Amino acid sequence: MCGRTACSLAADNLRRACAYRDRRGRQRQPEWVRQERYQPSYNKGPQSSGPVLLSRRHLQQDADSSERVLMDMRWGLVPSWFKQDNPSKLQFNTSNCRSDTMLSKSSYKGALLKGKRCVVLADGFYEWQQQSGGKQPYFIYFPQSKDATETDKETEGDEEWKGWRLLTMAGIFDCWEPPGGGEMLYTYTIITVDASKDVSFIHHRMPAILDGDEAIRKWLDFAEVPTQEAIKLIQPTENIVFHPVSTFVNNIRNNTPECVAAIELGAKKEVKATPSNKGMLGWLKKSQESSPQKKENDLPKWTSQFIQSPSPKKTSADVLQQWLGKQGQPPAKKHKA
């Protein structure tokens, strides 16, 4: 399943990170719709809003269906046919949609057959592994290139994005209109599949991840790619990496880089700096500074049995250093019990 994500990029960088080529082969960046509503976060849960990609034709009937827009939508699909005056009265959970039932359940079938396909964007998602002593959270994301860690070559505007590669998850969206009139509510659900082999020890389900721009193009372009063809893209992927994080992320109110910081399971190990994790640390610190989050001095003071430091003045940058020390290690099977 997928019940929590992080998406920490500022709005302009998020747009640049979603650059694509249109039907004519031209390099484009998706236009923001309602950009002012987007709020970066290290800890997004259902009922919060988050960024998605969709075809412009959903909003403009004469638009090229290969053209993409960015839009902030609420997580948890409210079907267009829902008749209550308040969407919170929906009696069932629609934050996730199982791939094996999405064409049979009325909450999703209508929207899917109408081509209301979207791509949900995130730095990565969190998943909890059931253990005898409780649940251990993990952060799961795409492998990152060396360029993603470079901070001394700042790019702007239309230059090629070399930062964090966003996780691109297949979703379905719908638009609900209040019975008494009012603003239309756009909501989405994340499609889930059986977990791939490497992450199945964490949880038996995972989001349907679209790996590469061709898969994204086919999923979004509902005018050119029919539903039955598009759903062939909904498969587990092995192209992901992960690391354990602190239970600090369990509380949805905690919204700082500490949510994604790696911890050592059952060991206290000093992390040594390397050129690659120094670069990643710099990138994350810069991302934090550019996002409307709390200042470092305002971050909550917390400790973990897995982090080696008795100092109560430990900052988020120190915790990030712990995470970055893990980047050079294979994150998957070492944590297997």
C-alpha cells in the first residue's frame, strides 16, 4: 500500500523536475495550475494535498492530449457521483486503489474508463514493516544519479534538471462538484500492486511506479492510449532503493528532513563522510532552505536509540548526515530479518 509520502521540492523546481518532450519532440515543462495551493512536505498523508501530472486536455478540450500540466489535488478520491454535501462523509478509504479491482469497483471504474489517469509525484514514499516490537518505517525511492547530489552547479529556468529524480506513481483522479454548487474538488488515488521481491519483506503491497518518460506518456495520454493498453503499465518495479527511518515519521505533524533520515537498525555506527554523501547533504540542506519549512533552530529536539550522539542539540543537518552515510551501501537485503 502507500499511506505516506514526501515531496519537498519547491514549486519551481518541481516543475523543472517534470520536464518532458511533447508529441513533436519539443522539450517542455508542465504548466502549474493553482500553484499557490502547493505546499512542500516531508510527511504527506491522505486528505492532504499533493502534486500530480495530468493531460491538459482534461482541463481544455481542444488541447493536445500529450501536453502535461501540474496540479495540486487532495489525496483520497471522491467519486463524481458522490451525493453527500461533504466529501468527508465518504464511508470508505480511497487513498489507495488495488490494480486487480480498479475496473470493478464503482469508486474508480468510471473515472478510469473516462481516461482520468494521473501521475502522483513524490521524493519517495514510506512503508512500515511489521515486527515483534512494533512497526519499522522505511523510505523508498528511485536510485539517484551522481548529478542529483551536485550542489555547486546551480541551474535555473529552462536548463536541464539535474536534481532529485522524483518517484512517479500511477494514479486515478476525479472531480466532485458539491450538490449545492461551489468550487470543484479534484482528488486522486494511488494504484497499488503486489510488492516486488526486494521490498516484499517490508510490505506485501506497493504503489504502481511508472519508470521512465515513455511509461508516463502512455499513462497520461488518454486520447492516444486506451484504458486496456494503459493498464498493462501497472506492474511492480525492481528499480527502487530504500532505507530504514525513525518512527519520528509516524506522527503526521512532524514535517522536517528528519522524517527521511536513515537510521542504523540494531547498531550504533559512526557515519563517515564521502564525496557523494557530502554532495547529497548539501542538496538536501538547500532543498530545506528553499522550502517553506521551519528554521533549523525551530526543529523539534528528538533522539533515537539508533543515532549515536548524546547531545540534545543535534540538528536536522546532523541527522541527515546519518542518512547520507547509507547512500553508498546496498539498502535492500541487509535489513532482512
